[in-house]
Amino acid sequence: MKKRLFTAFICLLSGYVHAQSAYPLKISCQKNVTNDTVWLTVVNPIQQKPGTLLVTAYQTTAAKTDSFYLPVIDTINYYGIVIPANYQKGTLKLRAAFFPKIFEVSGMVLNRTNSETINALLITKNQRIYNKTIKLTDDKQFTLPGLIFENRASLVFNYTLANKKDKPNILIKQSPSLKDFTDSTFSTSIILQEDTPVSMDTVTAHNDTKKTTGHDKNKSVLLKEVTVTAIKKSRAEKFNKEFSTGLFNDGDERVVDCLDNNDILSYPDCISFLRSRIAGLTTTISRFGESEVVWRGKTTQAFYIDEMEVDLDQILNINVADIAIVKAYPPPFWGATGGTGDGGAIAIYTRRGEYQRENAVNNRWLFPITGYSPAIHILFDGK
């Protein structure tokens, strides 16, 4: 039976506090003198379970909303909410809800298998933070332990005793989810800087500018007839435009077509295929006995599958028949995290939708996972 929420919180700013939680959590907030940061202090009694705080911020002047998760694992937790300069006027409304559980992933293997275990690999910022064998129940279900990591990560599943190119078909669920945060535990309104009135001199100058730059309807120019010739795009070009986003659209990228070119099927892995297509790309063995990709004299460390960060092992183990295009970014690749783009990057995009091979089985074994915000969170960053 769900417990009814009730508690009290202290806000150090003008505003109001709404408290209705059975969890003995105490939250206070304070804006700094430079008007660019709000500090949250969350006190979690020692006997209380670690949990997750969902914070929602609404900026009234810009009418923008930002929601993010924070881990509550210590008795006293401090977080900073940074307000960018163009959002430091008006009012900032903060709300928070707590759930006594750290992020956890559970799932089920959907395809038939005799394996009693499955391997789970969690990668963030090109670092393996979790790589273990998980035991399956009789009905092929599993649960990963609670993990704390920042921003986003890639969760990769493989069979433990099978061909690595034989991928499982997985269904996962991450909890707690948004629907679990049903009761607000903290709410306040923070007054930021007042809007600066616009002077009449500024308005007059603006109107004068409009008069001098206005369009004269009595003047017109007759344009010459222009003939536009369309060039039909290849399937690889269409795929790249449809599925590449953000920093993965780079002017220096090299796109290798694997949709209408089956040469990749003659190679054991993607990297061996790329060595035959990209000058200067080689593979070596590091002093630790692990495979490395070297491009233009620098070790490539940034690897992606469907724009999710993975490690080289996952690139080597992907079935070449599932690849739609491969994009290689010469050094440096600015989209990589943690300075891993000095040696360039390699991004694999898998076939999907109309681009799948005939009679192909599209198993899901690679997932993007939402993590926690850093302790210093910048509002509306990247939105």
C-alpha cells in the first residue's frame, strides 16, 4: 500500500514550500549574490534509503522548462543549478519529487536461448563502468543492480557462451520512471533580476532604422529565368540525412556505403573493411595486448553505434550484414566526450525500416540509458 507523503522543508528564498511526503527528506535552496546559481541542499536521514530526486525548473520570462534527475546517496547532498545569462530575468519556479530508489534496469530476453546468463556492458564517456554476467530467471528475466552515472550511457547485451555476432533480442525497462514521481516534495518560486525598461530613445532609434531600410514597392527587379537540375541521391545519402544528427553531421566526414555495396560481407569485421577504404587507418596491438585503431598516427578512441558511444570490442563484434553506412571522422572529432576525439572517430549506423536486408531479424541489444545530471547542472543546456 502506497504511503501518503508528508514532510516539511525550509526555503531560504522568498517563495513557498509544498510538503506532503512520508520520506523524511529535507530540502532548502538559496540563490547566490551574482544571480546565476541556485544551490540546493538535500538532507536524507541516515536510515533512509538512497533515492532519486526529479527536479523541474520553469523560467517564466522565456517560458522554458528543464527536467533532470539527481542522486540522493549521502546524508547531506549539495547541488548547483546554473542559470545562463539570457535566463536571469523574471521568475524561476522549482519543483522536486523524491523516489527511494536509484536508477535500475530490468529486462527480458525475447528470443529462444539455452543460455542461463547474459552479459551486460554499460559504457559512458568511453569508459566501461559495468561489465558483468547476469543470471537469467527461468522465464529469461534479469535485473541489473542500481548504477549511478552522469548524463547518458550505452547499455550493450551479449550472450556469454555464444558467437559474439549472434545478438540477443532484449526488452528493457528503466526505473524509477516519470510516472513513479507522483508526489511533489518541494516547490518554490525564485525572483531573478527585474526586466530593464526600454527607453523612448531606443524605440525612436528603432523606428528611424525601419524608415531608412524599408522596402520601396515602386522599385522592382526582373530576375532572369533559372533552370534547376535535381541530382538523385543515393540510398546511403538519404540514410545519412535521415538518421545523422547534431555533431555527427560533419563537413569532414567520410561516408562508406554498405547499403548498395556488399563488399563489406567479405570481411570478418567493420574495422578490417575500413582499412581497405580509408588511407592511413591501421590496427595494432597495445602494450596491454588489446586491439587498437590508429589513424594519422593517433589512436582512435571514439566509437559509436547508432550515435551511442561504445568501445572498440562492440564495433568489432557487430555483424557486418547489419551495417547500413559507416562514417569516419578524421582527427580531431569535436563531438567526442572527455577528450577522446583526438584520434578521430568511427560511427556505425545499423539498418532499419526500409533499409533492412530482406528476411533480416532486427534484434535489440544496444540501448541508450538516461543517467543523472552532474552535481552542477546548467539549465536549458543544449535545448
